[in-house]
Amino acid sequence: MSSFLKRFANIRREEIPALLASVFFFFCVLSALMVIRPAREALGMRSGLETVRWLFVGTAVVTLMVNPIFGWLVSQFRRITFIAATYLFFGASLMVFWALLSFAPEAAGELSGRVFYVWFSVFNLFSTMVFWALMVDRFSLDQSKRLFGVVAVGGTLGAMFGPWFAWTYVEVIGTANLILVAVGFLMLAVVAAGVVARLQPESLSELDPDDPEAPPIVRKEEVIGGSAWEGFRAVIRSRYLLGVCTFVLIMAIMATFIYFTRLQMVAEMTDVVDEQTGLFAQIDFWTQFLTFLLQLLITGHIMKRLGVAVALVLLPLTVVTGFVGLAITGTFTALILLEASYRAVQRGITRPARETLFTVVGREDKYKSKAVIDTFVYRTGDVVGAWTEGLLGRLGGGLVALSALVVPLAAAWGVLALWLGREQIRMAAEQEADKAERETVGVDGD
């Protein structure tokens, strides 16, 4: 078994326990998200596409309000404590929605549906951000290149299991009780986070200055400290983090272009809810299937052999190819290929590669600046993308006009991806040189 894993996924025997725990952790997080996502999509479409654009604005505002709270948790508590607190908070808020749907269904109207849409969007970003923050805190740069693709498989399986469970059992247990299933998975995620922290403590280790040749000393997990707004300051001060910020911003804009293109094309094909659901299901099925294959067999090899820069630049290339093809043909098949290839590359290759960018920054930045980038910056990109696409539509521009905007933006995106990959290599080399110098000084001191 270990030989198989080493050959196809670059996994070493001693890494298997922590890896399996991480895979299960991500499976629980994505299962919790995806089992209730159909309710979010249905509630969002109820008021029309223009309302969805405004809901994107509301999500960005709420995310900005929540970020200082999350930063304060990071500053005041041990990492496992605020990770658990994050999932417990969202679990408790889910119970409020469950109580509303179960005991006061008449109150679950259009307004509460919009609230749920915004809340779910915030929940989606923070829950996955916290997961990846723990991953980059516990695994080294080399491990991230080899293992993060396999870890992401757990998320893909959860993203497949959640909708399957909802589709299969919603008529048996009811929509409201699907929320209880999501809460159960969040509680399992809390347990899995503790297991990962126990099995993978290497990132907390340091050399004994009195005996550099001795085994590393595992330090007790410390409170990170600092200001709740430190994440914003760190992004502004660091050219590297600003680059990551810009990369995520463009990625969110592109994803939103695809999202609204899908909604519009499906709405034009049919206005029957069941038929729309079937069309969305086709897209989701092929997306998850391609993502699973990429994550299981390819991602680790791409980052290990070709480097993070190549893994990052694949997404801009995919977007350009997909939008040009869609603009030329304008068919639903081209839309499926664009959506499936984008999500497959983004989840299976780009997301793990993007997470490795944080392995060369300090622990405080891994949590605080990462929270800003993966939540507020991402939602800002959603808003920019939604209203840009809407403006082009009101001006009479269709897919051709949108593609004309996508191509140069993706070109700049690709250049940025190559620069980030080179910067990561440079920063990693500097850290290795500093480490070697400290070890040399320690030996000379003896």
C-alpha cells in the first residue's frame, strides 16, 4: 500500500496517518457545505439575477465585518481553540436556521432566504480558509507540494457526497434536517482538526541551540498575539502578499463571470425548476469527476516536478481557452467544458498550489493575512465580477464582449502567477540559508 502511495501520490510511510486525518477533515468540511448548498442556490435564484448581484455586495460587507472578529480570535487564543470556535460558531448559527425552518416555516420568507444566502457565502469561505490555514501551518513546503493534491481529494469526495446525500434523502428527512447533517459533519471536523494537530506537530519544532545535532524540540503551541487588524497591515506591507491578494482577486472575478454566464444560459434554456436542477447537476457531476481524477493522480506530480508557478498558470490558460471556445460556439456543451475544466483545475491543481504560497510566510500571516485574502478579498472579487458582467449585459455586450475582457485580464493573471512562483522559490531558499547559518553558528559555538 505504501509503495502504491509513493508511486502515484509521492506519499511517504510516516506521513500516512496525518494525511488520512487531513483528508477526513476536509471531507467533513465540504460535506457540511455541500449538503445544504442546494437550498442556498434555490433561495438565491428566487428573487432574480439582479438580487443575486446585490447579495454579493452584502456578502462582501459582512465578510469585512467578520474579519476583525476572526483576527481577534487568532490574537487571543491557541490555534486549535480558534479553529474549533470557528466551526462551533457556524454550527450554532446553522441550528438557528434549522429551528426557523422546523418551528416557524412561515417566517422563512424571501428576506430570511437572502440572509441565508449571505451567511452561507461567508460560512463557505471561512470554513475552507480555516482548514487550509491549519494545513500550511502543519506541513512543510516540500510536503505541501506532494500532499496537498491528495488532501484536496477529501474535499472533492465531500463535495460529491453532500449533494448525493441531499438528493437521495431530502424527501425522507426533509430540507430542514439536512442542516442537522451539516452540523454533525462540522462537529466531526472539529475532532479531525485536533487529530491533525496531534499527528503533525513538526512545524512547531525547533533545534536545541545547545545541541544542534539533537532531535528537534517540540514547543508548546503559543498564542499568536498581535492586533485583530494585523492581517490587513501585513498584506499592505508585503509585496509578496499583495501579489497573492491580486491573484485571488482576479481568480474570484473570473469565477463570478463563469457563475453568471451559467445562470443566464440555464435560465434561457428553461424556466422549469426541475429542468434547471438537472442542467446544473450535469455541470456539477462532470466538474467533480474531473476534479477527482486530477487531484488523485496528477496534482502532486505537477507541483513536485514542474513547480508551483506552472501549477498556478494553468488556471489562466484554462480560462482563456474556455471563454474563447464558448464565445465562438455559444453552446451548452462549451459551457459545461468551461465550468468543469475551470473547477477541476482550480480545485485540483491551483488551490493546492496557491496554499503552498503561504508556507514561506510567518505563522501570523498564515492565519491573519490569509483570512483577509481568502475571505474579504475573494468576496470583493465576487462583487467586481458580478457588477462588471451586469454592466456589459446592460450595454448590450454578450459573450464576445466578456471574452474580450477575459483574455487580457487572464494574460496579466498568468504573468503574476509566474512571478509568485519565482518569489516563493526565492523566499524558501533564503529561509533554508538562514536555517543553515543558524545551525553553523550553533556548531561553532560548541
